[in-house]
Amino acid sequence: SQIKEVEFVKSSERAKDCPKDGRPEFAILGRSNVGKSSLINALVRKKEVALTSKKPGKTQLINHFLVNKNWYLVDLPGYGFAKAPDSARMDWSSFTKGYFLNRNTLVAVLLLIDASVPPQKIDLDCANWLGRNDIPITFVFTKCDKMKGGKGTRPAENIRNFQELMRHYRVHPPWILTSSVTGLGRDDLLLHMSQLRNY
Ligand code: GDP
């Protein structure tokens, strides 16, 4: 399940411009600053791979990376930029929704959740939206190495609270704890993806 080779393939402005070769793919999604670039770099062990623009307002693109000439890792624009006027609202551009609703090679969305902060409404809304649209999710909790996070709460407590809140929704995705600092969860996540691909 290890990553031997990663090749940047293309950036697409819309779902219909994405690669059409039918290879399976995993989309990586999360709030701005969730640790997405760090996680991608930890997964592929290559510093220069994550090419996403992190600045709000810049053109947002769907970036396809071909892994082991076999499957895609897809870097999606983040949501909930701190500077946005109403960051608590799900406000994806229509092309991102178009991607989710039309991409039939999508195996699962790796939904990144920052374990160093208490549950965020926008993440719950996102999970709920994906769940309602029957899009498979894996929760990937990031920054699990932090001893304490926002408001002095620990990752374990934040994760427990997040899971508790998710019970109100009808989605019960698998979840993996990760840290890009310690490497926690890296192999678990790679194995998980290989199992989903072969399922
Ligand atoms: P992105 O905006 O989602 O791509 O987030 P980045 O990967 O740029 O990370 C945002 C901030 O969180 C940076 O300051 C990182 O150093 C920090 N960060 C990312 N992953 C981890 C992690 O696993 N542990 C800790 N302690 N900090 C992290």
C-alpha cells in the first residue's frame, strides 16, 4: 500500500475537465489550515507535491496526482477560510459540488478534521452534505499530536465530541487518527485506501 511514485497530472477548473481514464480516486478535503498540505506531503514523502493555492480568492482548482500509475489522489479547494464573511456556512463553489455529484470514479472523500480544535459546524455540515448525497467519507483527524488545542481541549476530547455530534446525522464513516509531525496514522491511511480500492 506504500506510495512509490507520484506524478502531478493536471489542474481542472471544473468536474468535466478532470481525467477521464477511469482510474479510482480519493479526494482530500477540509477547512483551510486543517493540515492538508502537511498530510499530503507526509503521505507521499515529497515536499513539493502539494500545489494547492492556500490564499482565499485565488483560482480554486481540482488537482489530480497519479499515484503508482494506478490511482489518483485529488487535492480539492479548502472551505471555510477564516476571512470569509460567514465561515460557518457551507459555501462551496458549484464546481466542487459538481465534482462530488458527477465523479463516479471517486472511491471516497478523505474529510480532514482538525483534532486540535473543538468540533466546527462547517465540518459537520460538510460531512452531512456528503452523507446525504451518498458520497463515502473517511474522517481523517489531523494534528492528533497536539497535547492541547483550541480552548485548552485535547485532541481525544475534541474527537469524542465530534463523533458524538455526528451521531445526530445519519453518517457513520470510518475514521483514522493522524499527525503529520509524528507520522501517526500514515500507514493506516495508506492501508485503508488500498482496501477501499480493492473492495
Ligand atoms: P492546509 O492549509 O490545510 O494545507 O494546512 P497546512 O498543512 O499548511 O498546516 C496548517 C498549520 O498546521 C501549519 O502551521 C502546520 O505546521 C500545522 N500542522 C499541520 N499538520 C500538523 C500536525 O499533524 N501536527 C501539528 N502539531 N501541527 C500541524
